[in-house]
Amino acid sequence: EILEAIDAGVRTVGENYVQEAAEIFPAIGRRIRWNFIGHLQTNKVKRAVEIFDLVETVDSLALGREIDKRAAAAGRTVDVLVEVNSGREPQKAGVMPDDAEALVRSLAALPRLRVQGLMTMGPYEGDPEDSRPYFKETRRVFEALKQAAIPGIEMRHMSMGMSHSWRAAVEEGATMVRLGTALFGPRS
């Protein structure tokens, strides 16, 4: 399915799980850009750095340091997005909006990371308009970080919205959307 999507023009593929990407990476290689969009555990960072060009879910300095360490060992620099928990939901990953600037400033000191923007997760299902407040809050944080002009940080991307909510996300400024279900159907 991914090869068919590439043949149809897809140039970036997102994966939720390092192990699933590791299984298909040999067949696809570097023909496309690989984005990691799932929760990254520190014990999976070494393999993730070997595969992914962008890690969208950095939500702590500890994770950033591990990516930096593994990227240095691999002779790479890894682009990252900071995951913001815009809904302030305890069951979700991500840095709280009020703590995003401090995390971004700390990540800026890591030489093998390039912070490129923010990512957020709205509700997985339901009315797409239910996601809009999450996207607005992420945009607010994004704009504040852009204004802060933190050295070494390039606020270029906002990854927000999934198959059911991408339109609202784009209306709120998303530069990246995650359309796995729309393209490939629900996970089995």
C-alpha cells in the first residue's frame, strides 16, 4: 500500500510505531521522507534515528537528549517537532502549552536536533469542530515561539489534524496533516 501511495505521488510517510517502520523501511528506503508520529519510548530512539527524518512527538528534555545522543552516534541531525498537549488532557502525551517555550529553549541547546515547529493531537473521532480549540491553542503557542525568535529554532511547521479533522486544522494554520485512515483505512 505504501509503495502504491509513493507511486501516486506521496513523498512523506508517517508511522506510529518504530518496529512497523523497521519492517517496511528496507523495501522503501530513502525514496520518501519518514516522519515518526507516535509516542517515542527512549528504548526505541536508536532505531528511530536510523529511520526517521522528523520526529513529531518530542515532549520532554529527556527524550530530546536521547535523540541528540543517538543522532550524534549515527552522524546525523534529526528534525523534531515539539508535541503540545493543547487540550491539557492528563491521558495524552505532550508538553503543556505554558511549558512549551521552556522546553523549546532547552532543546535548542542540543546540537543534533533541529526544532522545526509544533505538533498536537485533537480528539481521535467525533465532530471535527471539537478539534478546533486544540488547533487554535497550538497556533497561539506557535506564534508566541515565533515571536520569541529563539536562536537555533525555526518555527516552520504545525502538524495538526488527522483524517477526520484535517480541514479544521488547515483552516487554523496546519502545514502538515496526518491522513493515514483516509489513505489506508482503519488500523486492523
